[in-house]
Amino acid sequence: MDEIIKKADVLIEALPYIHEFRKKIFVIKYGGSILGDEKIRKSVLEDIVFLSFVGIKPILVHGGGPSITEAMKQLGKPAQFHDGIRVTDAETLKVVADELVKLNHLIVKEIKELKGDAGSLNASGEVVRAKKKEAKGKVDLGFVGEISSINKPLIVERLRGVHIPVVCPMAKDARRQLYNVNADEAASAIAVELEAEKFVLLTNVKGVMRNIEDHESFLSSLNIKEAKSLIKQHVIQEGMIPKLKACINTVDGGVKKTHIIDAKTPHALLLEIFTNEGIGTEITP
């Protein structure tokens, strides 16, 4: 009986959050190695379907770096990076597009299997507009895009009803040239353009820590000033820097709260959003 009562308590704790966030837009970015783990993916997608069922409007933006690198390896083509950016020649662009489309369709299929109403956006690069990204020095990044705008009406159209848009991080320029864009940056830009209530980055670590080896150094909340200071002081580890910068840019753009959470924790999204304590790092103005 005690266990049953505890379950009721959890639902009651979630009730004010469900009321507060009903009809609000959440942009969730999901990618990296955790995207390839079926058990983690099912937990994440169950959470997203739950959000949709209680009236929240989730937009899922996915990456696909490890899958792209593995596909290139199978072709005998080594991945090249410059300052953490994948150098994307014409052959690599095709691999990127093919792998992202596969992942996009897989995610949509699995959401539908969970009885969610999902749809693909956008393998053709119609959601994100970009221009060619220029690197410092003489390095040519190839078909890597710098985001210039977001096609808001297209996303809003897909959000009608309980539709869950699943967004590929591909973009086109004014001449309709396709580009590879950073998924964190794409998700951030979408959150700002749609005036989202929340921006959530799903990662494979607990959140922001002063020392990655010391779990006691975990930071449950930060404001923008503190986040910028941690980056400037080189406290934050390299892999977390672009994610923290994406959160900073999102809050600077007017989004109230951003979150960095560990997707390896079962139902991490629900725990972060619908409990008083949360489980990840919250970044606020």
C-alpha cells in the first residue's frame, strides 16, 4: 500500500507543473552516443510522448555525430574536424544527410509505436536557413552552415494538435544549397524563434560540474553570469562548453530556463520537469 501511495504522491507533485506548462513549447535536443542506445532512446521518447499527452508541445531536435562517423568509416573515409566542427565536403555531406534521415525516420517510427503523433522535419533543410560558415585562417569547412534564420511558420503548422516535430539539423541557403549545421545551435535557434518555455539538452553526463571526476562538484543551477565566468576561467570541460554556450545564447534570446540533464537516468526529462528537486543543471538569466 505504501508504494501505491508514493505513486500518487508523485502524480500530485507533478500536477502544478503540468498546469503551468500546458500548451507551452519545449525544445529538446537529443544526440551523440546516447541516441544509439535503444534502452535510453525508449526512455527519452516515452518522456516526450508523455509531455505531448499532458498538453505540452515538445519539439525534438536530434544530432547523429557517432552514426555519421561510423558510416564514413565503413566507406574508408576518415572524419575530419576543425575546432570541433566536422569538415564537410560533398561526399561527407551526402553521408551526413543520409544518416540524419535514417535517424529521423527511426525516431518518428518509435514515437508512433509509443502512440505519439510525430512527424519528420526536415530532411530537406526547409526549417533552418543558413549561409556558408567561414573558419578562421585558410581552412575551408566545406558544406557547413552558419544559421541565419528559422522557418517559424512551418514548425508552428506542425505543432497544431498534438504533433511532435522531429527536426534534422540540416539547412539550406538562399540558393537552396544544403548544409550541415550544429544540432545544439539549431535547437537553440528554434527555441529562441518560437519563444519556447524551456530548452533542454540531453547529454551523457549529470550536468555541469566544476570537476568531471568529482560528482560532489555538480552544479544544480547557474545564472548566465556564473556560466560565462566558468567558461572564461576554464573550469568547464571541453565537451560541455558548446552545450553551456548554447544554453547561454538561448537564455540571452529570451527563453526563461534551459536545462542540461543526463539521459542515462531513466525518465530524466520527467524527473527534471515535474519534480521539485530536478536532476540536472538549470541555467537561468
